[in-house]
Amino acid sequence: MSGRVVVTGLGVAAPNGVGAADYWAAARNGTSGIGRLSRFDPSGYPARLAGEITGFDADAHLPSRLVPQTDRMTQIALVSADCALADAGVRPGELPDYDMGVVTAGASGGFEFGQGELRNLWSKGGQHVSAYQSFAWFYAVNSGQISIRNGMRGPSGVLVSDQAGGLDAVAQARRHIRGGTRLIVSGGVDASLCPWGWVAQLASGRLSTSDDPRRGYLPFDAAACGHVPGEGGALLVMEPLESARQRQAPQVYGEIAGYGATFDPKPGSGRAPALQRAIEVALEDADTEPGGIGAVFADAAALPALDRIESEAVTKVFGPRGVPVTAPKVLTGRLNSGGAPLDLATALLAVRDGVIPPTPHVTPAEEYDIDLVGSEPRRSALRAALVVARGHGGFNSAVVVRACAG
Amino acid sequence: MSSRRVVITGIGVIAPGGVGTKDFWSLLTEGRTATRRISFFDPSPFRSQVAAEADFDAELHGLTPQEVRRTDRAAQFAVVTAREAAADSGLEFTGVDPHRVGVTVGSAVGATTGLDWEYRTVSDGGRLDLVDHTYAVPHLYDYFVPSSFAAETAWAVGAEGPATVVSTGCTSGLDAVGHGAELVREGTVDVMVAGATDAPISPITVACFDAIKATTPRNDDPEHASRPFDGTRNGFVLGEGCAVFVLEELESARRRGARIYAEVAGYASRCNAYHMTGLRPDGREMAEAVRVALDEARLNPEAIDYVNAHGSGTKQNDRHETAAFKRSLGEHAYRVPVSSIKSMVGHSLGAIGSIEIAASALAMEHGVVPPTANLHTPDPECDLDYVPLTAREHRTDAVVSVGSGFGGFQSAMVLARPERSTA
């Protein structure tokens, strides 16, 4: 075995498109899924913009008994896993159960479900808390439910590293595959657009208070003012390259070629941030020079201090304006644990089609010496891309995806 | 195949009945129980009113007022315990490249207690649907996403390598250490600070386990409420706590003359893909995890001297894992001592897997196997040697510790002496 681990199926659910094809068209065209929150009345809160998935109908896809037992994020995850497996041409029932696993990233669990039960507890009393609460909200729910639905009994797991967790989960899936597991569903889906989740996210101090969907989330811009939260994410079917070829998978999107993760020094320690090192470790793990990377999918925090750290890290590794940088997440908002897996899916599609998707509405501030792909998609014969993700508290992760053909 | 092997060189524990490894081990070897009527809030409206609570004062254990203010109790446990483990290891963390030190913290339910009480405030006792952000604490986001536990732990020991929270329900404590060991083995880091924490004793947790009758209603006899493998058991007792380990590569640990408690010799996790809370009686997936972990450790079942059971004290679990041990260990299952420390320290959800690894490592260190307390009238369907009531002197060179949890996760870890002969 070469140890090469590839992605053969994509399941995507994003505010600007459900399904990989619709989402990718929206990302290329610069179609945004950001708007004023509609799930509840946001007028009393300082932030009011969100990336909401519209038109998702759990009842159309899932058994009726499962819907009341699951949070919205789990429903979206289950359907996304179905899509990813179908895309990969995999029927899980045909593979040995211990040869398949599920590794997802979590962030806040089934928070909206938890909100309902907390309300029952405090307004009506403990006996009104649902029998489903114990397993509908906890962080392991998506991995558990995907495993049950698809009969996957192999090595599985759940990692939480805020918005960086999606990359850590995919790296963990790669480890399991290299350890002998034939297929892993990995990635992350999150959805906490409920008042309780909104208040928790507001507390981060990182939310944009703009009311203009085009001006709300502007990473690397002089007008950067925080981010817009969203819901959704992506699940990927991963397997060894040999096994994908042997079973004549409908497509091989590309290889998870490199991974690096670091944690920032404690604030006030005077030590340098660790993002650059995560990128360097990922490149080294992918056995590639910076010149081999055709695009960087940025974390794009849209807070000046964090944008500066990221642009400096990219500049130090790739040189001033040394690589195209893009942030298609300005069209979806930041999706917690779902954001980085969605970026991985986007990067794989960019490599497949030779198109780097745009970062609409952003004019990079002069202080950042990066080549930001602006409002128009850019044609490029890129063979590999780097995805960067950071989590609140100091988590840094980076993954290199690379074309496999030839 | 990589030749790097991973050993435990430092242990820190907070468990009900004692803060610190020493108190924890005394409790276990004396067979005392730390279960009691819930004191953190008035439990009288609830079906189950018993828990294993830790008597823990964060400031007394070295946290600053700001650290206390910004962290959930479970994060406080992790910080204090990580410091104990670091000190116990004798490793000079300041002399190690911080990039080569990583952190994994297991937790099943994160900051659920902090979230519970915060929700009560921002919703004004459940009255407001549109909860009021102006009443939220500034660190609410750190409760919202529990990777803050890994951040606090990394800051406590100065780690700048990979850091993450592992959250696989009640196997989190095994899976976090398994994950940490893997990072050392593959060479990503040289040192891992790995363990698990949970502090779930709050109204929402008690209510949600009440709703599925998973916890015991034995409210008139709290000290004897956790009764794994006993015919009179009727549910688990919620607990809290934390255990953290320093994991190092074997040769570098030997070079610096470190005390080596045990090698993390094998680990595996499987899913039952059956039910979010239910278990099939045949124990198939747990048995598979045990089999793979033994295989990784290159040990035959007969080499196992002690099995640290999940032993939660639900009828379903006790029969499930008894079947799993027979399936994976064969005849040896009837000969090897098997015990559940949950009989004494309760079930601290994601933390307990790490606390049980600590108990297993200490059993090897001291040659004593902790008992299963409160086991007076064995369930006839549970017919193994569960070490009832009294700790047993027993030379222990290799241990299997298992965990089972919601979501269907089944995990097993083998600890063994690094100098053992292998199959």
C-alpha cells in the first residue's frame, strides 16, 4: 500500500447550496447564502446576519422516528453522509462492518435540541426533559448516528478543536485508513442558529454587527469587523487510493496529502503564534515545497489581529503575494466544525476543475501582502491546495489536498 | 512498522472521595464508596438523587481567581490534574520543545454544568425564548465549545503541539489516551498530556438520565447505590472527576530515568452501530475491541492479570460486557479478576475511562487489584470473578481496561510492562 488516502465522495450542505454541485456553482459564481437571520427574531441582538440553509427537509430524507430524536445538525449530517456515500458509489451494506468508520468534528453538539430541553427543565421541571436529550445533544451524536444508519462498526471518533476540528478529524480518519480501515466518513456539520446558540457565539466577541449581507464578513479588508456565523458543513468519503482504484470508484477528487496542527502559546508569553508552523508541518507531511501549492483556502477570521497573523504566516511560507489566497466562506459564514470540511470539499473541486473560487466584496487592506482572489473566480491549473483553519483559544490546523490523476 | 513505544510516566487524578492520586488509591484499596445524596443542588424533584461528588476547591488547588472565573468545573479539574501529572512525571517541561508536546482531553459532555446554570440565567428561569445576551458571562463561548478544556490544559503545561478534545461519550477517557499515545507513536510529538474530565452533576444531566431510567433511584441508601454486577443493581450513579497522564516515548523516558507505570501497549475502538443507548447482549463489538487491543500489544488473553470493567451497574451493561469478556478472553475470562471502580467513584461519563486507566496503572504499580464494592448477591448471569468488596493483592503485569458508551462506542486499552515477553 502506498499510504495515500483519497477522497472519493462529497456530501455538502451550505447556506449557498445543498449538494456538492449546487454549492460549487454558488461558490464559483460568488452567490452568497448570508442574510438577516430568519429562524428567530434577531432584532434584540447586536448581530443579526447569518448563513442559513434554506429548504432542507429532514422528513423527506430520514425515517419519521429519527427526526424527533435528532438535532438539526444531525439531520443535515445524516443526509450529507448519504450524499457522500452515493457520490462515492459506495453501498455500505456491501462492505465488512469493521472496515468502515466515522470520524467527525464536533463543536457545540445538538445545541438547539439542548436549548429546548433546558427550557423544559427550567420552565416546567425535570420530568419534562425528553428521553432523547441524553443522546441528541452530546458531541458524539453525529458519528454515532451515521455509524448506526450505515452499519459502520470500525474505528471511529469525534474531535473538538473549535473551527479547526474539521481538519483534525480528517487527519484522524487518514490515520485509521493507514492503519488498515478501508473506508471512513469524515468531516463535520454544525448548526446552532438558535437564540441560545446565538448568545453563546456573541460571547466570543467575534461576530459582525453589520446589517449589510455584502459587508458583514470581510476578512483581510480594512473594514474587517468580525465574522458571520452559519450552519452546515461537509462530509467526505475517504479510502486508500488502491482500494478506490480497485473498486473503480466513480471519481477520485484528490488526496489528503499533508496535515499539521499546532497550538498557540499562552497569551502574554511573548512567544510567536504557531500557525506558520502548522502550515510548514502540513507541507512537509505532503512532501511538497510551497511552490507546489496552487491556492490557499484561508481561515479568514476577519478580525485585524487574526488576519494579520494569518497573512504573515502565508507570506512567510509562500513569499509576498506568492500564492493565490481565497476565502469562499465569506459566502456561507463560518460554520464551526463544518467550515474546514467544507473548505476541503471546495479545494478538491477547485483542483478538479482548475478554478479558484472568489472572495467577493473583499478589498484586501494594504498591510496584507497576499494575493487575494477577488470578486471573480480565477482559472488556474492548480494541482494542490492548502486549507487553513483556526479555533478559538489557539488551535491551528492545515491540510494539503492534491490531485491524484497520473 | 514504527518502533516507537509509549509509556505512562505521570499520573494525576481528581475523583470523588479524594483529590490527588494518593487519596484516590486509598479509597479504592480500602473499598470505600464516595457516593452520596447530591449536595450541589436540591435533588428532591428528581428520580435519582445520588451522585459521586468530588470535594474540590479550585483556588485551594492552585488556580488563580481569573482562571476559576473563566472556566467550567471540568476544565478546572483538567488543569489541576495536568499539573499533578506533570509534577509526578518528573519531566522538566521547560526543557522540552513546546512544539513537541501535545494535549488531548476527553470529555463526554463538556461544560454542561456551566451551560445549564448559564441558560437558567439568560432565559430567566426558562421564561425567555429569546434569551438575554446581556446576562451572559463573557466566557460563555468557552462553555459552548469544550475545546477550551484542551486550551486551558495546554496553557497549564506550556504545550504548543497538536491540542484537541476527544468526545466520544463515555469512552472519551480511553479514546483520548489512545489518541494521545498514537501521536507519540507516529512521531508527531514526543510528549502528550492526555486524559479526560467531566463534571456533569447538574439538573439537566440528572433529568436526562432520569428520563431513560439509566441512573439508580436507590435514594435511601446512597453509599451503597452503585452496585455493578450485583443482582439488586438498578442503574448507574452519576459521578465526576478527571485523570490526566504524561505519555512519553519509551526510550527517552528510560534515558531520563523516569518512573514508568506502564506501556500503553494496545488500544482499539469499535462501534456497535446498533442503538444510541442500547447494547446487544452478545458483546460482539466490545469483544472485537479487546481482541484488537491484545493483538496490538502482542499478548495472549492468558497474559492479562486484571480486567478493569466498564461495570456501570445497569443490567444491560453488566451482561453485555460479561459476554464480551468471555468472547474475547475465552476460558481465561473465568480466571482473571474483573472489577468495577464505578462501585466506589460512580460513573463520571467521559472522564471515567481515564480514571480507570489510572486505577489500572496503579494496580500494576502496587500489585493490588481494586474491588467491586457493594457486590453481595451476584447476578447469576454475571458469573466471573468480580473481586467483591475487598481489594486483592495480585501481581499485575498486564491489564485490559474497557469502556462502553452512548453512540455505540466500545473501546479497550491494554496496559503492560514494557519489558514483558510477547506472544
